[in-house]
Amino acid sequence: MKTQQYNVTGMSCAACSASVQRVVSRLNGVQSCDVNLITGKMTVTFDENTVSSADFFRVVQKAGFGITSDIVKKEIKQQKESVAPIIVSLIFAAVLLYVSMGQMLFENLPLPSFFDMNKNPYNFALLQLLCCLPVLYVGRSFFVKGIPLLFKGHPNMDSLVAIGAGASLIYSVVMTFTLSYNPHGVHNLYFESSAVVVALVMLGKFFEKRSKAKTAKALEKLMELAPDTAVLFKDGKEYEIPTAEIKVGDILLIKSGAKIPLDSVVINGMSTVNEAMLTGESLPIDKKQGDKVYGGSVNLEGALYVKVTHIGDDTTLAKIIKFVEEAQPKKAPISKAADKVAGIFVPVVIAIAVISAIIWLIAGKDIAFALKVFTSVLVIACPCALGLATPTAIMVGTGLGASNGILIRNGEVLEVIHNVKAVVFDKTGTLTVGKPVVTDYIGDENAIALAAACETGSNHPLARAIIGYADELNIEYINPEEFKTLSGKGVTAVIGNKEIAVGKKEFLEELGINTDKFVNDFTRLAGEGKSLSFVVVNGNCVGLFAIADTLKDNSLTALQRLKKQGIKTVILSGDNKMAAEYIGKKVEADEVYAEVLPDGKAEIIKDIRQKYGTVMMVGDGINDAVALTEADVGCAIGGGSDIAIESADIVLMRSDICDVPRAINLSRFTITNIKQNLFWAFCYNTICIPVAAGILYAFGGPLLNPMLAGLAMSFSSVFVVGNALRLRGKKL
């Protein structure tokens, strides 16, 4: 078996990608075929002895799409879609509605007598045609793409719009030529139906296209994490060289504040390293000889000499990039209901129209009668309502979300969220504040000022937390006379005649200082996953600081609301097990996974999906990018990293976790609205098509006039749009 990728062009909707996947999968020897609509890539696993690339080219091109085998990795930049065609279509569609419907609905509506429908019907028709043509020209892609695909047997959304707008246009043009001997035919013009549906669907597609480059942008930001240069230490000298020239086994010097270029192992020095972008660990990690460090992380304090262990695609950062790049195609394609029925609905309607006309000709009716029946069927079955049912609801739904601070990056995601069965939360920065603070202090209150003074010479986050605690209590402290930092252990200082030390239990044990008086508190607080620092004054242990990342005020409320919606809640964190489980108990999460690296997060997302169903991942860090992309729905916190935001389908701009259950409510409201719209569209067609075909006339009833068919068709579209607009009044 061989796996190969191809570029497929000309796809515009889920029906397109489904068609390509279907024709390729039917070939003997093809084990699997996955077509990604967003990237335009087709991945095929096949038996080389049975089928070849030439067969793929043949069937894909026959289906109406382009295909190449050259997979070139290009820097995809987010292209700004031109708004000019949208503006042109909306302006002319509005003018057309004013001209066509105005005189029918309102008397004495301002319009030059030269275009009066009763006095000058021919001019009135020509004016509508002139207003309609610019809309159809800027929306010509519907016809250029949709009609050929229709004849190739792979109709899509473009085909639906093209046949609906085309039927209205052709009939209206025919009616225009009959006005010289039949002035009453001026009431049978449907130019506005043709133009309005094209303009509105163009507007919907415009919003959908704006989110297609988000994966590429996230990848660019990930690549920027690794520094371009590194300091090579060789023969006792330092050389700054490009990172790309480094080999496995090279010794690098990582200075304080510098990024670590590649995965390595520490051979000399001690420091603390911020690995939050990779692991989600809320606190910096102490590093000493023998410890691993990862490319893209930041060295905070002290110099490190490291030996490179992995380069290129083998590094942890490169693997994260690869996961984000590959996870996108793994998302199941979301096909709109209209796309799913397009392949059946359009041919069936055409067949009904043709068969009805032939039957009436055989029954002895003239060509004019048969043409009237044929046109009535096409006009009344014009899939305007079907074409508008989904995009209008999604447009209104995304607008409602935006007004509530919920940014939907991809309109189709609204069709997925309502099926979410489990929501997975990152811990640090998502459920918690993301900044270490002093949560508990036990001991001599006077020692707080001494500890804060001792920490003024350090930039370590734990030191900042102790200083912030003193500031919060309005405790004054002074700069120490002497200061010394022992990387990964603690700090010492001299203030007046007092020798102060602040640090870990292991540090105090090295100094021979007894900490038994705090043993019970130490055990309890350590069990909550908090970082603990002792305060020593002149050799006596006098205080204990507990430092942790605290829970956000509304985290518990958000998870409780999700449970009421019948959704499982899971915490997935790179932080230590005790800290993660302590937070899990606080927010009453159903499951907690801790100490998980980014690639591991993607695997756990798969497991949760298999266990519960559709999964939403909520995160804010760089380390969440893979999981956000792997999940069925990625939800990023607005205050989080740019990479997490770019990898997500939803962005919570207010950084309010309670917006997660609100987003699910939004999706459920929108899906209900779409189902109502589709039900109306199908119900309308089911009832009206037989009437248009003349079934009532055959039993002595009236024959449906094309004008009434057009009114019914217009009403169905108005109903669908009006129903979608009801979403604006929903409270999330």
C-alpha cells in the first residue's frame, strides 16, 4: 500500500469534496481517500499494483475538478476577499426589489413614468433586466461552476443556485419578448428572484471564505517559536551560528532570558525554564545536569550548557507543528443538508418538469400550455428557500454570537457544536488565572516583609508572587544589603543583622534547618499541588508560603451549566497531577488527565471522542494548539496565545468560561432554526411541485399560473429569512 497526496482545485462546498472522495474511493485498489476542502488536498492510500495516479486524475477530472500531484509547501497568507462584488450585487438587488415589487405593493411609489409598469411595460421589464444582469455577472461563478457539475452528475450548492436563478431569469426574458402583444405578462417577471438569491448566497459565501487561512497562520506562529540562531560552545569559545547548522551532539550555551533552540539535555549549570508553551505547566521547571530541555522554551535564570539530542523534524516543537498540520484533514467534513440532497433534488425536479410537459403534450395540449407547466415546476421548485435555509441562519447565528463576545471563526462549526458530548478544558489560564499567587501563609507575620525583601533581587515567578503578596497586604520592605540566588533552590540575603533564606524544603535540608513545625501544613498544601517556600531567619524556620495558580471565579459555574446541558467535563493539563486533580475537585470535573504533553493531548482527545462522542477542546496556550485542532470543535480563550486563537474554531473574546455553555446554546438555537427552514423548504416543494405539474388541473381544478408560482417561491424565501432573523432575539 502506498499513501500519496494530491492537490484538488475547483471545490467550493462539502458536496464537492464528497464527490471527489466518492469517485476516487470507488476505484479498485483504493483503501482510503480523504479530501480536505480547506487545504484542497486529497490523501489516498492505494495498491500500486491495482490502481495508479493516472486513474485518480481521470476520475477527478471527469467529475469536473482539477488535480495535480505536485505538493508544494507554500506560505499561505490570509487573503482579503474583495467586497466590491458583494456591494454591487446588494445595491442592484435592492434597486431591483424597489422597482419590481414597489409598484405592485404600494401605489404612487416614486418612479419615472417612463418606467411605469402599466403605461410602459416593456421599459419596465428592460429596467429590471438591466438591474439583474450586473448581479448575475458578479455572481457568474455559480453558473460557471454549478452548471458543468450538474451535467457531470455531481451537482453542488452552486448548481442549486444556478438552476434556481437561471429558471427565473430565462422565464422572465421569455415573458419580456411577449409584452408587445401581451402587456399583462408584465406581472409574470421574476428578475428580482434571480438577483436576490444570488446576492444573498454570495454574501454568505463571503463570510465563510474569510476563515480558510487560519491553520496556515497558526503554523507560521508556531515556527516563530524556535530562534533562528544559537550559541555554539566549542573549544572553550562561543560562536553564534544559524540553528539550521546545528548537529546532534553539539554543545550549546543557553544564556539567561534566551530561547532554547532545539531539544537537548543539560550537561552543566542550573536554571529554571518556562515550558508553558509546550507543556502548559503553570510554573517554571527547575533544570539541572541530566534534565531534558525542549526547543522553543525559555531559559529564565542562570546559564545552561546543553547537548543537542534532536534536530529538524525530530524535535518536540516540530512534532507539534506536524500534528497541527495533519490534524486538520482528520476533521470529518461537515456537509450542509442542502448539499446532501443537491445530487437528488435538482435532477428530480428537472425530470418532473420535463415529464409533466411531455404528458400534457401527449394529452393534446399545445406547446404554450406545456411550456407553462414546465416553467411553473421549475420556478416553484426553484431551490431559493433551500439555498437560503442554512446560510441565513448561520449568518444570523454568528452575528448573535459576536454580539455576545463569541467569535465563530468558521460558520460551519455551528453545525457541529450542538452535537458536543464532552468539553475538554486546559487548566492553566483557562480554568485558572494563569499567574502564580500566594494562596496561604503560615507563620510569623513579620517574616513576610523579610521574605519580600529577600526576593527583590529575583525575577522568578514565585519570587514575584511573594512580593505581590506583601504589596497586597501593604507591607513595607527594603532592598537587601547582600543577595544571592541559588538557581532551582532558593535565595539568601542579609538585611541589617539578619540572615534570610527563602526556598524549597530540599534547600533548607541542605542548610541543616529543621522544618518539622510546619510538617502538617506542608503535607496538606503539597497535596493540593501547591508550590511551597519556607522562610528562614537566622537559621530558624519561621514561615511557609503556599503558591499556586488560582481558580477563575466563574469556572465552577461554567462546568455546572455544561452538566445541566448533559455534557461531560474533562480537564486535560500538562501540569503536575496533584495540582490538576485539586482543581478538578474544585470545579467538579468528571475526569482529569495531568502531566500530558501536546502530542499526548491529541491522543487523549481521540480517546474521549471514542468514549463520549463529539468533543470540544477549550484552551489558551501554545501547547493547546494540537488539541484544539484535533478536537471536533476548538475553542480558544480570547486572552490566550495567538497560536491557540488561530488554531481554534471559536474564540471567547471576553475570556469568560461561561461563554462555553452559551456557545453550545447558540449552536442549538441555530440548528433548530436551520431544521425549521429546511422543513419548510422541503414541505413547500413537496406540496407545490405536484400542483405546478398540473395534478389539480387534471381533476378539474385550476392550473397554477407561473406568476403565482413565483409569488409562492418568493414567499418561501421570505419565510426562511424571516425565521432566521428570529434568532436575533434569543438570549444565550
